[in-house]
Amino acid sequence: YFYLAITLSLLIWRAFYIKLFSSSRFYKNILIIADATDAAQVAETLQEADPNYKIAGYINTDRQLEIGHDDRISILTIPEAKNRLEGQEVSEIVIASSNVEGITPELYEWLIELVENGFSVREYTQIYEEITDRVPVQYVGKDFYKYFPFARSNQNKLYMVYHRLFDIVCSILGLIFGLVLLPLIFIGNIMGNRGPLFYKQERVGKNRKSFQIYKFRTMVKNAEVDGAQFATKNDSRITAFGKFLRKSRLDEFPQFYNILKGEMSIIGPRPERPVFVKQLSEKIPFYETRHVVKPGLTGWAQVKTKYGESELDSLRKLQYDLYYIKHRSLFLDLRIIVKTLSTIIFFKGQ
């Protein structure tokens, strides 16, 4: 009876799901306005983030390239796009072009008419942020200030006072807890690390000012004898006891001293080393924007993505960091704290 009840319930639920939730009525049939060289990638990114996005086609805004760049997505003229809207084959228009010259008067007037009639016309970066919690820096032009209104949170005096008080209280509690655990960590370091307990390193902070960050040592001595390099998953330089410290995030406890001094905050982009900042700033657009706020012990990028091992990982982390800078608030801070506590409790650190 139990077997039949469970099986029947699952079959009914799957039929209900396929009929209603997975039906075409929930698809978002969109029309993209973009350069031919970008349209296919924009479409692929949207569909990866949300499979309900179905691409009806795109209008090319690149006058120098008159044909479609990719056969995976069909190119449409304005009259063809109008016909699809009238046939209700399109439910939303996404503008993913920064090419001002490509937005012709005819296209502009049509978009204005659609907006006036209540049709959904949205900007690509806005949709990307909503479904991924990241800022797509690779699609942002030189007018990036309109995408990063970070001055709003920096000028909110009440938020800044709360943020600093929160930092002070947490850093004092963290240092007290760290002192309680210090004898155990000291013994573990003697047995597992066999070297200095503390480790300090130069990092780049707010307004690009350098400071010394403090950590419990987790790697072998002279780990960077061949020069600076990113830490990787299953890094052979990390000691057995160091793996435990990283998994439990106990190696970060000395940074509460940096927070108490005001060099860091509890929440913010993780501080990076000067050599890596220089390298990444030359290759990733707007990387320096991370330094408009204090670096943090934890952050949106830390709880949303894996440990950075490459430039591609650094780009992904930057997208999350810029999202935090743009949207930081009490609610977002609480989300980060909850996710960080989950990482500590379930030993999901790296």
C-alpha cells in the first residue's frame, strides 16, 4: 500500500508539473536587440541562467555587419519583428546593444511606442543581474557609472554607522573566541604545520591602500619560493592541519584584528595581493572598482562561487563583488552572514 501510494503520488505530481509548470505558457519568448557579433552569446547566457527563456530572434544593430553572425539565432528586420509581436510570438524585448548608432530612428520610435503601450522592454544587464546576482562587466561600456551607483550606500550615514558598529562588535567577539581556541590551534600547528603559527601578507584595501593581512598559516614554509601564484583546489602546498583550518575558516580569525583597526570589514570583496591586482586590472574591465569599499572577511563572491583559480574565476568573482557594491544593504548583509555561517558549520570552506 505504501509503495502504491508513493508511486501514484509521484506520477500525479509529475503529470501536474508537466501540464502546468513546464508548459509553454511559462516560457519567456524574447526578442534581442544587439550587434550580430554579440547576439548568440547573449542568448546563450540568458538560456543558461533561465531555461524558460526562448529566443525568437534578434535585430542587428551593427551597420557594418549586415548578416547574422551565428546560425543558432535568426536575424529579423523591424517589420518581421512587428509581425511576431502581433502574432504574440514575443513576450519581451531585451536590449543588449551599446551601439548608439545602431539604434536607428525607426527602431527607437518603435521601442518608445511599445513602452507607451505597456509592452515589456528591458535592458540586458538588468535582467542578467536579476537572474544571476552578478553584474555583467563584460557587457558594460565606458559609461559604467550608471551601472554602479555605489555612492548611494556610501552616502547613507545610518547604514555606514551600522556597518562600522557591526564590524567592531563582531571583531571583538571573534578575537575573544580566537583566543579561546588559540591553545588548540597552537598545538595543531606544532604537530601538523611545523613552523610559524601566524602568517602576514600585503593586500590592497580601500582606495588602493596597502595593508598587512594576518592569518593562521595553512601552507608549508616558503610556499611561494617560485613567485606569487593563485591557491588552487587540492593545492599540494597546503598542510594537513592547514586543510582543517581552511575548511572550518579558523585560519581567518586573526583578520578580526584587521577589522578592528578599520583596514577591513566583516563583509566586502576579499582583499587581493598587489601583484594579482595589477595583473587582473590589465585584463578585466573595472576590476579596480572593488576598491571603492573596504575589503571583507567574507563577501557575496565568497558565498556564491568557488575558490578563484584562474582569470575566468576572478571575472566571475568580480561580477558578484560589483553586485554587492551596487546593492549592498542590511538585507543583503544578512544573507551573506547566513550563508557564511552555513559554510562554517558544514565545513564547506576551501
